[in-house]
Amino acid sequence: MLSICGLIFLAFAAFLGFTLVLPASLELQSLQQQRESVIQRLNKAQEEEEEARDRFIWMMDPEYFEQIARDRANQAKDGETVIRRPDPASRPLRQTQPSPRN
């Protein structure tokens, strides 16, 4: 009789343990995944902020601003030479002749 009561108590304790612990464990796992996702988004946002800050600093530099303006206007300072490579997108495609078949 005592062993049956012990088994019933053990089964009841196991049931309570699973009903209380299992949902909490699943919720903890879900929260950890959300945390990782938020950390990744935060890291990406920090990288983007740093890039934006660098661009802003460069844009505040008068020499950089002048260089960009000259580049877009295709002009050079005295003593400088502007060298441009042709834009591959503006080149017409070469038409190849089909090779003769023997």
C-alpha cells in the first residue's frame, strides 16, 4: 500500500514538474533566441551608425568636398591630370562572328 502511494505521489510530482517547468523552459529558450536576434540587429545598427558618422566626418572636410566636386565636374587643379577609365556599361557589346563549322 505504501509503495502505491509513493508511486502516485511520484507521478503527481512529475506531472507538476512538467506542467510548471516545461513551459518556463520553452519560454526561456524563446527569449534567448529573441535576445540573439536583438543583439544581431543592434550590432548591425551600430555598424551602420559608424559608417554614417564616417561619411559625415568626410563630408565636413573641405578638401574631400572639393575633390568630389572636381571629380563630378571633370576638372583638375593646376598641375593635376584627370585620367578616366571608360565605363564598361557604356561600351557597346562586341558581336562575335560565329566560327565556321567543318
